[in-house]
Amino acid sequence: MRQQIRTTAIILAAGTGSRTKLGYNKILFSIGVPMVIYTITAFERSSNIDTIVIVTAKEERDVILTLIKQAGFTKVSSVICGGITRQESSRLGVESIDDADIIAIHDAARPFVTEKTVAATIVAAQTHGASIAAIPIQDTVKIVKGKGIIEETLDRHRLYSAQTPQTFQSSIIRTAHARALSDRYEGTDDASLVERLGTPVVIVPGTQGNIKITTPDDLIYAQMYFKNMKETSSRTQTP
């Protein structure tokens, strides 16, 4: 009888978040609760996730450990220190895991990921090997050459905005990171490392709300979004 497939989520929380101009890591910013805690909650609640690894900055590890304890999370198996770049932090997270069949990698700065999206990427990775959440681009996209001259208009029907989770069979993402390290290749996301192997990466529908909190305006949006969700939840639960 085949053993149950084990899935681990890696939450990347080691960035500085300098573009938010907070003066501290944006994942500690309160959108109603600390952003990192709200992000972890979707994975803690997911029946598809067995364990969670948090990758954070060394100087923030104790704070994260305290917040996790206060939240009462039971699936967080370790909190490790990340690297200088996102890719290095992701690789360190992957290398810290030795018992997962599927690995889902998610940015802590995307607090509004849904359990449905998490599950969809896991199912797709089990079937195809690699998957990411993504949404179609709504705007027309132009390629511009020197002096602001439009060179080409791209077919937006073929363009998607990549999100996370990005989810993979364990052997695939391990090989992808090892190859990138050996080749000194720095990709834009984990999926780009897998693409270099010639391995197809399947897209599953993300959500418009699953934005990455990057700018000061995003922080305001996140607080409003969180407040609206809480108010909507309260109204639906009221007898």
C-alpha cells in the first residue's frame, strides 16, 4: 500500500521590505494581525499541508518564534535563517526538508492567499510535477526600446502574472535549485529555475486578492482588505 503523500509549505519571510519604507520588515506590519501570522494561517488551516517551514532573517527569528507560539500554530516544524537573496532563502528552505513529497513555496508578503489556491497548486504538482498560481494580465503590455519608443505590443491573452504558492514535486525543485547554484544562475522565481530543466510548469488560477505587499499603498490596501474580510465574516456568522 502506497504511503500518504507528505506536503511541506515553505513561507519565505526573510526579505527587508525596503520599498514599503517602514524601517522594519513588512512581514511584521499589522494588517489587523502581523502579516506573517495571517499568511501562515492559510497553510495551518489547509488539510493539504502537513508541515510548515518558515525562512526568516536571523535578527527576526526570535520575534517570529514568539508570534508563532502566541498564535498556537501546530504545523510549523522549524524556523530557519534565510540567505542574502530570495532564491538563496528558498534553496535553504528546500534543503532543510528531508521528508516531503511535495513542496509549496510561498511569499510571506502575500497574506491573502486562499486555501483553495493552495490546494489547487498541490493537486497540479502531484499530477504534473510543477505548478504555480497565476492570473491573466488585464492590461495591454508594450515592449519599449530606447527613448521610450514602443517596439512591440504583446498578446495579453498569452500573458500571466505569476503569484505564489509555487508548488513542486520534491525531487524537481531540489534538482532545480542545485542546478541554479552550480550554474550561478539567479532566476526571478522558483518556477523559472524549474523551467531551465525543461520541466513543464502548469498554471492554476490565482486570485486578484493574492497580491504581494510591496509599497506603502499596498500596506493601506492590506489593512482595508483585512478589515473588510473580518466584517464580511462577522455578518455571515450572525444568526
